[in-house]
Amino acid sequence: MKPLVFTYIISVIFTVCLRTIVCAQTSTTYTCDYTITKSGLYKNGTLGIRPGQTVCIQAGTYTNLHFSDFAGTAEKPIRFTNNGGKVIVSADKSPAGIQFYFSKNFILSGSGSPDLEYGILVEKTGTGGQAVRVENKSSDCEIDHVEIAGSGFAGIMVKTDPTCDSTTWRENLAIRNVKVHHNYIHDTDSEGIYIGSSFWNEGYKMACGNQPKLIYPHSIYGLEIHHNLIERTGTEGLQYAAAPDAVVHHNIVRNTGLKPFASFQNNGVQLGGGVGGSFYNNQISNSPAVGLIVIGNGGNMRIYNNLIVNSTINAIFCDNRPGTEANTPILFANNTLINTGEEAIKLYNETNRNLVINNIIARVGKGRRYITMAQDVPAEVAGNFMTSDIDSIGFINPAEGNFRLKGTSKLIDSGLSRTGSQISMDLDNNRRPIGRQIDIGAYEYYPVNDQLITVYPSPCDDQLSLWSPEAIQQVKVYSTTGREVLLFDSEPTTSINLSVKSLAAGLYVLKVETASGSVSKRFIKR
């Protein structure tokens, strides 16, 4: 089967999402309470950093940066950030580039220099090492605006493996409030992001005091992973587990599983044992195995508005294992699944209640079903559009990877509604439904119509407001001679307040860009 060319995803959809990543960084005002200028291990018992203070890492190159016993509070986390330019960690002789031990309520952020999108770069680690690692009961942490350009194992790893120390056992330890967002992770030897234990279901068999014991790893509550770009990873691009209420969204994961160290380690994204919550508005492409694999889930999960293209095996696979809560719901809704080597959706999770609804499935393997399930899997399958003829769907330009719907598509307003299937936005962050019923697939159709975009007030003084039913991605302001005088890039949103204070009085033209196209509006500056 010939894979679809993904040029448009790279040049347009990715441009939109990269703009989301880039523009999410805002200038943060901070005072350096302590400044690091040398590599090594920093223990807070020595430094005395208090909650709410900032540890600055001076721009330069380091061999490793390890931190132990830092404890902020939920209201006043301790912040670690670059200062004066880019921080580069080249840890080719260290098992980890940046590492946190026994720490809580802290932020690692590469947003210290407003002119740099990723102010912290980990360019390599030793064999088997993590670029950024959070372990030894560390909890309540945030990692953002970090670039990882290579690692001997995972790019970002957050977990504490259990030992014979009972304080590391599931009944005595819970990790909470882990946020990983707006990072660029690429060219790792194993996973791009690895959060939570892979042995949540079966546990670890250990000899403690010469006695065999089965020990289960901790769970993670309040996990959120969003707006990360992950590409060219040795195994899965994103793997998380042990997180019953995870929220994972707006990630781009592509070209994964390039050098797996074992069988079944070359998927796009893996949701492991104990996972629940929501997985939505993600884009996964070019997986040499399964695009999205869900193994040993915890139930109570919603998987929707995802675009999965070019999966060598399945687009989505799901099973259950010991520890999966029986009779819990899983929703597979409004996903767009294109070009799979075998079945698009394969369900072996007999203990869950499945609803498979309003998905687009195009081009599965020769002689394969679009959706297949084990005999005893309870599922309702409704409202899905399945075809081998991709042209029959009415995509704008599938050959170039644009899987939004044309205005003539028969999938518009054709979705069904069931209890628990309601979705309030689409993959472009636009409101849905916009018509009588929800559209099938990840994208809701929006006509380009200047009457739907509101610009006010006009005449205006120093501020102009815009509102659109479709997310605004960019706004340009032109003089009447056609010269561009202002450019506004922002995270896609339906409302924007623009500062036009710098403009001279006169007539101007706004060009408003949305995913569906551009619209021009006029306004007067007093």
C-alpha cells in the first residue's frame, strides 16, 4: 500500500500547530534568587532555596545538571529557568542530562529568554540515559520549552520505580500534577516522552528480605501532556501509563519506532496500564506499527478528534489486562484514520463498554476489515464512514495531507449522537457542531464567510477586537497602499484583542487567516 504524502501536514497543519507551540511562550518577569554557572549536583539543603524563588541557569554549556531536595508549594513552586540566552546540556558521559530527585512543586522552563522558543537544549546523554529525568518520589512538576535533540534512552522520563522500600509502593506513594508541554523532542534512542511505569498491571516480582514479593508501582494523578512536537524516535514517540485521569492533547507525533530494541516497541503513541481520561486533538503519522496502541487501560477514557495517518499495522488498537476496571466506558469518536496496513480499529478489550462513533476510516489493508473486535467485546458501532475510495469523502486535498472537509462533502451534518459522545470542538479548536449535527471525522466544516467575522469598534482608538466562529490563526494589517504594517501571531483562538496604538490615524485593511482560508475586513483608526 502506497503511503499518503504528508507534505500538507508538514507545511500547513504543522505550521499552524508549530505556531501554537511558538506563540504559547510569553515573557516571564523573574528575579534570579540563585544563579548556576557550573555543572554538577545541587542539593537544596546546601542552597536553601525557598518556595516561590527562581533558580537561574546562566547561558552556556554544561555536562549535567542534577537537583535534589527542592520543595516549593502548589501556590509558590520553585522555578528553574535559563538566563541570558540558551542553556546547552551535553551529557555524553552522564546517565541523565537534567535530573530531579526527591523534589516537589517545581518548574523546569526554557522560557527565560523571550527571543528563544526553547531556551534549554539537551543535545545528548550517555548510553541508556534520559535527557530530562524526574525520579525518587519527585512530584508536582512542570517541564516546558525544552528541546531534546538526542538521548541514550528516553527524552523525558517521569516515574519512580518501586524497590523493597515500602514508601515506593503504590499503596504508599502517588505522584501528582505532572505537566509536560510546549517541548520539542527528536532523535532519541528510545521513547520521546516516557511517563509512568510499564508494569502498572502486573507489578514487579522482587526478593525483599529473602522473601518473594509482588510490588506494584505508583499511579500518577493530574497528568497533562500537550503541545509537544515529537519526531524521529527510536521507539514510541509518546508513552504514558498509570494515569487514571490523564489529559493528553494537541501533540504532534511522527516518524517513530525507527530503531526498536524489542518487538512491539515501534508504535506511534502508547497508552499503558492504568490509563484513563482524555486523548484528543493529537496528530500521529508514519508509524511502522500501530498509530495509537492502548494496552491494559484503566477504563473511563475518551479518544476523539485525532488524525492518524500511515500506520503499518492498525491506526488504533485497544485491549484490557489485569487491573482494568470492568464495565467502564471507552469512547472512540470523530477520529480521522487514513491508510493502515491492517484493520484501522482493532478492539480486544472485553471488559470495557465501547462506543465507536463518527470516525472516518479510509484505506485499510487488502482483504482487511475497517473495524474488528474479539468475539466478546461489548461495543456500539455507529455513524462511521468507511471507504477505500478516499476521493468519495470530500477532503480538501488528501494527496497533500489536508483532511478537512469540502463544502460539498456528504459527511457534513451526518454524525450521530449517543449518550457520552458529545464533543464541543474539533481538531482545529473550532466549535462543533456548527450545523444541525456534528460532522463525521476530526474536522468540522467551516465556510469562509466574512459576514461571520466581527471586527469592532470601528472607528477605534488603541484597541481593536475580533471574533470568529472559526479559530483565528493569524492577523495582518495593511495600509491602503498595500504595505503590511502589523502582524499578529497567536495560539488559535476565536477572539483576539489587538493593540493598534502604534498606527497613525486612517483606513486599514485586516487580513484574517483561519484554517479554511482568509477573509479581509476594514477598520478606521482615529
